[in-house]
Amino acid sequence: MKDENAIVLDFLEHGRPGGPSEPVAQVIGTENFNLLEVVPREDVRLSAGDDVYIGDGDRDKVRYIKGKVTTQELTETAKSELEYVLEELVEENEDQFVEFFNDAQPITPRQHALELLPSIGEKHMWEILDERDEGDFESLDDMRERVELLPDPKKILVKRLTNELSGDTKHYLFTVPPKSEER
């Protein structure tokens, strides 16, 4: 699952320590949340937060994609930017996440997909299911208003995305399993 666009987490003008001295940027895809390293075009200087096109078409800022990276391979700057960028992406893609809450189903006879989210136990799961039976959620704020004592859904989603990107989960709801030497 390729991303068409990405947000820069960090830009290393002289490359990674011990690697080639070509500039490299660590980015996260805006649609599928792929963590990638990209090499910018000559004379292009990127900054954290920049939007870049990484699709198959003509790229104005990116020369080529080096490949996927894990969260462990991110620089400290990229790691610190990740949570803020994920918060922005959850807000920008709110409809996608609301649709998840409206459509989520059991993944096994004993576990529901909603229970895979941090802070969502059996009690909150049943409250969410009961409320969605009354009508689809319109937004994450609507869900928070209708489900009593529900923690902030945006923070729940950011935590889940972070866990998935780190490979700290058995099931993947929103991302593709990360690159790993063991797989």
C-alpha cells in the first residue's frame, strides 16, 4: 500500500552517520502511514512538517525513495515529531477513523476490533456498539459526547498508530506491518 504524499519528520542534510553523505529525509505517508527515507532532489532543502509528493508521477522535491524504515531507525528528531504529525493526520483523516468506529467488527469470537484500541475495554466497546446502533457517529467529538467517560478518541488513535508503527501489536488496523529483520 503506497502513499502518494508524505510529511517530513526530519531532514539530514549530510545523510545518516556512517552512511552515504547524500541528504536524506525521514517521512511518514499521509494515507497509509508508511515510514520512509527519501532522497531529495539536488538543491532542495526540506524541513520537518513539509509536505512532499512521493507518488509514481513527477516528483518536484523528492528524487527517489530509499525504502521503508522502522520507528527504531528514526532519528530522535523524527521520533519526537511523529506524535505531532500523527495528531494532525488523525484530524485531517477524521472521516476514515469515524468510519472505522462505525464499521468495526469482531476479529475473533472473543475479541472485537474496538478492544484493540488503547483505553477501550469491554465496557467502552459495548457502549460504543450500543450508541452506533442508535445511529452512525458523525465525528470523533460526536462519539466522545455520546459515549460516557470515553477518553479522547484522537489520543486513542494516535497511541494505536504509534503502537502499530513500532510493531508492538499482533493485529494491524490502520497500517501495514513495519519492515523487520525477523519477518
